[in-house]
Amino acid sequence: MTLSEIVRQRLINQQISASRFKNATDLVAWLGAVQAQEYHQAIWGLGLRLPHVKEHQVKNDIEEARIIRTHLLRPTWHFVAAEDLRWMLMLTAPRIKMAASYMHRKLELEKKLFNRCNNILAKSLQGHAQLTRNEIKEEFGKKKIVIDSTRLGHIMMQAELDGIVCSGARKGNQFTYALLEERVPPFAKKTKEEALAELTRRYFMSRGPATLKDYSTWSRLTMADCKNGLAMIRNQFSQQKSGPDTYYFHSLKIVDKKQFHAIHLLPIYDEFLMGYKDRNAIMEFRNKLKPGQALRLDNTIIYEGQIIGYWKRIINAKSIDMEYEFLKPLNKKQDFLFRKALERYSEFSGLPVKI
């Protein structure tokens, strides 16, 4: 299996080269979880994989709690389908808490304070109330808990990991928190073993071919847990060696190479990059032009699964200004495909794109 073959299969499984999903909720469930600390960029990451869906439709799935934005896997924001939230928290929250423990000690955040804040949140948000971070800070102030923004961020993340709060509907441009039990209806529970098997299955289905190291980096689970998860679903997947690494995947699709002849505008922290520890498969072209340079985690432009440039957007009231740079000047065909990618972004956002 060559790096070119690996990257093409990933384009298919990540739903970039072609999508079989009709809405953002089903897509997020397929991917398991999607890194989303850059909210608007992450929304475009979903839209990129849903050719007939518009930005307002993705936002509607989030506003109506079919998709939840919370802390999962690595200690950062992720989108997750509402029905998957509880079992995924049960599986991954202990590792996130362990990773955050150093900062908790440094910020003098103790279990007693977390418990007290959780109780205040439960009372303040009861009855489907949804409060912004500043409003929650005021509620804490009423109880003589005075905290700065850094400590508040850690307190709220802990409340998410404890299953007390999750994202609410936005108030204008401000994010809110809601009680998880009121915001997300109960779904079927999973045991830890069932959750581990399911997360492992979704990762290799949606991101394969991938290695166990890739999975461990993405999920932040221990390598032992990753191996156990794969062992439970081993009969569903195939494997191939490429150099020293073993790649796992559900199946290798026979594809028409023409379907990869497209240019895609990937948002920053897109799962096509962040879903793997080893990113060499998408860097072959770049490494030939700029050998030895570290990967620039930014909005990337890809062609045939390879990074060929970077882009940046500036949103105005009635249009979007697009800035870009390419590692190498585009040929006539690539320039046409780039214009098509800009058209796709304009259709999704509902605003004209100017370059």
C-alpha cells in the first residue's frame, strides 16, 4: 500500500471525495467526533463533506441539539452526535481529566470547588435555562466564587466532563451552556467495552487506512485500550503493511481516479489532518518542495489528497474576501478546479467570494 493509495482511501472514507450522507448529524455520527474549537471553520468542515447542504442547515442541527459541541477525546472542543455524547464521555472523560490535572493544581482548582460549581450550575440552568459564560460567571459571583476567565474555562470543562452541562443554543454570537439532562434526551447506554469497541469501529471505518498510533493520538486513549478495542472488532477489518507500519481498514474501494481530480478548501484543524499522528501521506507534494519544514496547521488547500497551498477568509457583511497562497503556481486545469472550490464555498455560506 503506497502513500497515494492511503490518502485516496481516506478521501473516500472521510466523505471528502464524495459523500453518502444527507445531513450534518449523520455525518458527525459517522466520523465519531469532529474537532470544533474554531466553530465557524468546523461548520465548514462539515459542509465540505455535504455538497447539497447549506451553512444554516448545519447550524440548525447544532441549535436544535442534534449535534452537541463539548469537550471530548483530546481536551478541546468537539462536535458529537447527541445520541453518542454520554457513552463517549464515559469512555474518554477520565483520560481528559488526567491530562488536565496539572493545570488544575497550578490554578488551585480542587474537587471541592468543582462540586460546588456543579451544584450552582445545576440550579442556575434548571428549567431549560441557557446561560452565556459571562452570565454563569455572575451566578458564581453571587455565591462568592470569584474567578478569572482561565479558571472559569477549566471549571466549565470539568462540568462538561462530569455530564452536568453541554452546549446550548447561541444567543446572538455568544455561546451558551445548558443542562445536559435537559438538552439531550436519554439514549441507549453502553458498557465501557461496548463503547470502546464502537469508538474503535467508527474511527477505522471513517479514517482508515490508519494505524493504532493514529487512533491513539486522535482518541487520546492508551495504546492498550486501542489494541483491546481493535481486538473486539478485528474480524470487521483488514490490514496491510506499508514500511514499518500496519494499516487497518474496512475495505479498499475500487475507484475512478477522476473523482480525486478536485481541489478542496480544508478548514483549520480538519479531521483530514487532525485524525492522524503520521501525516506524511498528505505531505508528499509539499515535502518535495519544502523538505524538512514542519507541517503548518492552518487552512489548507488540497488536490488529489495533497497539500498544495493555504487559504484565509475575511467575512464582511455582504461578501467574503479570500486570500490564498500556493506552494507552486497552478496549471490551467487546477485553476479551473480552484474556482469551482470557491463557488462551492460561496454556495454553502450564501455570500459571494472575492479573491
